[in-house]
Amino acid sequence: MSNKFLQRAVSDVSFNVDNVNVNTDSLEAKIQSTNDKLDSFSGASNNTVGDGQVKLQVFTYGRDTVNNVNRPIKVDSIGKVEIDSPSGSDINLRLDKIQNLRDDKTSTLNANTLFDGSGSLVANTLNSTTLDLGATSTAKTVHFYGKAGNDEKFDIFVSNDNSTYIRVQSIKPLVEPISSTFHYSYRMENLGRYYRISNPHPTTAITSFQMFYNITK
């Protein structure tokens, strides 16, 4: 048959859509399957997501600039971030550890008593009361403050072996006009491990001598 008898314009073809039935069961099933998959991706905040679960997950990576690739950040079984130090040992970083470091920094800010004010510094004597800061491998700052019954100056001596002491500072208390007592305050940084107090005056004692201190690292 010649093709010329089959050629007709589309406008010449008409359909009665009232008589056309479309089966959408399969399409609806696919739509439902898609919705179920989206729901499973979203998940809930209390889910424990493992490698075998299908969830919408976000992973944190660090950039390895040497090899130009991304590397996953490693954590242990309770979520501590593990970082390899240059020496090869693992450094575990947790907020509670950071808190402990902060507490260690501030816990020594409370007043510690070296002399309670009940006695005097004997004239021309290095007092045997010793403040030991511990290992000198850690830099430390000491703040001395207190009051005395008169304004005679006193000296602070420092040693690293608790045997040979060197005078490093002379302090003269100043009168506080409200109480008419003599106060002082001085901060010393990284001078040594052991501290002692001396009264250099040849004859006059420093009465009611009181000294507090705190240490920061």
C-alpha cells in the first residue's frame, strides 16, 4: 500500500478521552516508595546511625593538603576525637579534659597562708618557713600579699635546691589609712622553686606579719 494513503495531519485525528482508561497503580506505588525513602533519610535525632543504615548522613572530614585528599576525623567508641601527635601518640580531646585544665589553672587563685599574722619576723634572720612551688619544669607565677604591724621592709629569697638562697626582691609595706595597718602586694614570675622571707633589719622585728599567696601556671 502506498504511504500516501496513510499520511494525515495530526489535526485530522481525534480521540474521545471519555473512553480512555489509564492504570496508575504502578505509578502510585513508585511515588509512595519515593516518599518512604525520603522519610527514612531524614531519620530522628535520637537514632544511632551505623554504616549499614540508609540515612541522610553528614560526615566531617579534614583536608590532607600533602596528598590532596580528604581524610575522615577519627573518634573512639564514646565519641572522643583522636588526633595523632607528632611523636605518634594519640591525643584525646574532650570538653571535660579542657574543663580540668581550666580548673587547674584557676584552682590556685584562692588565698594560701604562709604566715598567719600571729608572730613576728625576727630581725636579721632568714625565716625557715619555706614555700615550695614543686617541679620547676612548669612556669609559675606567685602573688604575695598581706599586712604587717610596722613598715619595716622585708626581703624575698629564692632557691632551686632549698639550700642556696638568693635575695631577689625587697618589699616595704605601706600604711593603709582606714585600719592604720601596713599592707603590701607583689607578683613574681618564674624565679625558682623555693621561697623564703627575711627581715634584714639588724635590730627591729616585723610584728604581726601576715602573708598570703596564690599561684598561677
